[in-house]
Amino acid sequence: MSSITPADFAALHLVHHLILDQLIASAPHSALRLCSAVYTRAIPVLYREIYSSPAVFRGLQLQAGYERTVKALAHTKTIIVGGFDSIDTLYALAGPRPEKPPDPSLSPCSSSCSSSSSSPPSSPPSSPPSSPVAACPCYPRRYFGLFPNLDRLEFTSFAVESGYIAYLNRLDGPEGHDHEPLLWQRLCFQLPNDVREMIFVLDNDSRNHWFEVEQHIMFQRPHKAVVFIRETVKTAAQVAESGESFARLGEQLPSLWSNAKRLTVFVDTNEALDWSDHEQVRRYAIPMGKALSKFAQRFAMIVSSWRWEWALGDEGDLDRKLVDHIQIHIPLVGKVLEEMSEEGRKQVDQLVMNGRLVLGEYEGWMVDDLHVMERRQDGISSL
């Protein structure tokens, strides 16, 4: 239908509400221009999934009328965080520093905040990045419970880089006495705990990334965690310089946290694997097999230790639980199993037989819902 007259549209009066519903769902910005009455129907759609940025929260800077933005953010189900600008925005939502910092023990996320000041494995940068936290606060008031209906958090690699986190840790640490403490400005004050799902899109297997993944999972306590990691298949020279690919995947994949129910891991390579290139396939399959063996051995030890502590009635760690179900999808899974040691295969097979692990082939369509390439580009553009 290239054109429609008022008379033609009037004849469709029985389905006007359906047409409006489809317009709001497919083009909410256009629907907002129709009339003010559409606002209340379009805003929940617009704010259902947001990318953390100054533009999204600009309405909170107003001295009057900021309540509209607060109400709109109550509809947010998913927040995507990527890059310093994105994470800076969430820090800045803590607002101006109060005259007397609140007692962390009174905060509902006190354990998260106090624990998050532990030093990550990298050295803090010598000078802080440009940041609304370091400058005058953007928002005239402090916000708590800004996302009452949030159930999904997504982090790109750029959001779990440790450089900026390390800078904030330095300010919070005992050596940071010359700076204003930022403990009250931690992300845990802005992002709810007990979310349904957390997603991490990682562009490498760096130790810093895994450290931050562990911190977020520990503090936000998701029921489900999804990790997508894309790594380069290294040459012998690159292995000698920086270690094997996927080495930390087997050592640091999380499997124990509060609310843990499901962990799903998708592994991909930066370059396409060619079955006919036997040397390339072995450069991928051998380190991937080692990573799986390390994970299986480590997870089996955790399961055994957990059962022992449970039998003894040790309540020291009962707030955390073993993840109920783990799925790992990797390229050329059959070839990886062939290259594994016999002992490694036995450990993996045992976890599969016990129903704790599903190991399968990775296919690109499996991550269509994660919009992986868009997330990576979002992170790049936000730097």
C-alpha cells in the first residue's frame, strides 16, 4: 500500500489499535510524534533495552521534570555497558558526594562494595582517564533503585577492562587518602543484584577480563550467565610471547556463585578454521583441549569439595552454590576431543554423564540473539 487516504484509513477502524501497536513496536520514535497520548505506550518500548550513555540519562540532570526520566527507566529490562563513557555514566549516577559518606554496612550491597575494592591483577594507570566522576558531577541528586525491573545486564570487553576499575580501587584503597573516597559511587549502588541474566562479550582471553567477569557475577548474582569469547589462534612465536590461546578459559571459568543456575559459554576464533589446514586446526584444537581438561579437573575438584563441606555442615559459604548446568559450545568439538589426553577426555565424559556439562559444536546462529557484532561495534564506538 503505497498511499492511503483518510477515508481508506477510516475503513480500517476495527484494527486501528493493532496498527498503532505495530507502529509503536517497530518505530517507537515515529509513534511519539503522533500525539502526546502515545507517549505512555511508546516509552516502555523505547526504554526496554538501553545502552548506558549520557544521552539516555540526560533528563536526570534537570532541576524540574526529571521524574519523567525516572519513570521511563523503571521500564528498563536490559542495560548494555561498553566503554569508559558508558561505565562512567553509571558511576556518575551516584550524584554529588554527600557531606558524610554513608556507612557501607547500611547499604543493601555492602558486601559487594567493600569486596570490590580488592586490587585486580593489573597495575592502576598513573593518571585517571577523562571522566564525569573526576569532573563536576553531572547529576544534581543521587539515585538508588533506578532500575526496579532490570533483569539482564550485558558487558562488552571494553566494559570489563581493568584499567578504569583499578583507578577507582586505588582511590578507595588506604593509599588513596589524598582523594575523596568513591566507595559510595560503586556500580553496585546503581545496578541491582539478583538479576536474571548477565552476558559478557569478550574479544580475548585476558586475565583482566576474567577478573572483572568474576567480580560482576559475584556481586550481581545472576541466575544465568552467558560468556561469548572470541580468541586468536596463535602461532608458535605468539605462544612463546603471550601464552597459549584459551589458557585462562579453563582456569577461571566461574562455576560457583549465589543464585547460580546456568552457565553457557560460546567460543569462536577470530579467523575461520579451515579443515584442510591441518596445522591451523591443531594450533586451535590442542590448546582448546588443554583448556577443557583444566576446566573439567578444576570443576570436579570444586564439586567434590562442595559435597564434603555440605556433609560437614560448613555454613561458611552456603550463600554460594554450584551452577546447576553448564553448556560449552566450541568449534570443531570432535577434533578437540581427539587432541585431548585420555585422562582429560575421561574427566569431560564424567561431567557429561553426570548431567553437569553439555559439550557441543559452536554455530554462529547460536549467538544471533546476543547481537555479538553489534555489541562489539558499540563498545568500539564508545571509546
